[in-house]
Amino acid sequence: MLKFGDKTIYIEGVLVELDDNGFAAMDLKGRLGWMKIPQSLLIHPHPLLIGQEFGWTMSFPEQLAPGPAPVTYPPITSPGEDELFVMEGRVNYVRDGASGVELTNCSGEFRFPSRMFLCDYEVKDGQPVAWTMSLPKQLRPEPNEKYVSNLDMYLRRQAEMQAKK
């Protein structure tokens, strides 16, 4: 069903949030967005710490239909370590040059620059979206202390803009 799903690229991300509900949030390096996924999808031989780096392969998100449509992929169960699997979601955010997707075959979300979107139609809320990816693998046990979160920078800029008003 995916037209471009076999065109994967290597991506790295930095763990920026761990919550009590079992989710991990990562900034994607190269200003490619922010992703929140279940911790069970992370391959990590060492304990999870904020600032740790992960690497995986992933295709760009692509539209599956011009409008809202039924879910087409089953829930993610337990993919193999090097196996590609399909992530599916629904568009839930389109503005300011960014797109957002609420995951539907597992809990989580993904925010990314709209330039990454492979689309044949106008992007609208509720459209089904999918991409392929491998499980993110922990690259080293120690955190990268020099990394500054894209999300932190965005929130700081928003606060500065509000303070100027």
C-alpha cells in the first residue's frame, strides 16, 4: 500500500522525555521533528536516560488517502530488531510549516516539518498517514550532554514571543 515505504534513510534521535505512562519522546536530529512512542519499541541494553542517542531507519510519512479513512494496519506487536514495520497515524496538526500525526497502530505521536510529507492531496485533519521504520536502537549508554532539545528551544522561543507582547 505504501508507494515510497521502501525508501528508508538512517535517522538519529535524542531522548528528551520519559514519562510514567511508559512513553519516550525523542527529538530527531537534523531538525526532522519530534516523536513520542512507547518505550517498548526502544532497543536499549542500558537503562534509559534523558540525552541518550538512538538510531534507526525510517521512510518519510506519506498520505494513504485524500480524506479520513479506516485504519488499515494491525497494532504493532513485536517486530524483530532489524525488521522494518509500518507505523500508521492520522493527521491531527497542520500549521506553521509543521504537520502532526497521532499514531493509530500504537499509542504516541509524531511532529515533523511539512517538507517531509509525501503527499498527492492537500493535507487535512483526519487523513491516514503511514511510514516504515525499524526499532530505535540505543547508540551508547551515556547521555549526550551537549545536545539542546529542539522542543526546549521551541518552547523558549514561544515564551520570549509571549513576553514581548
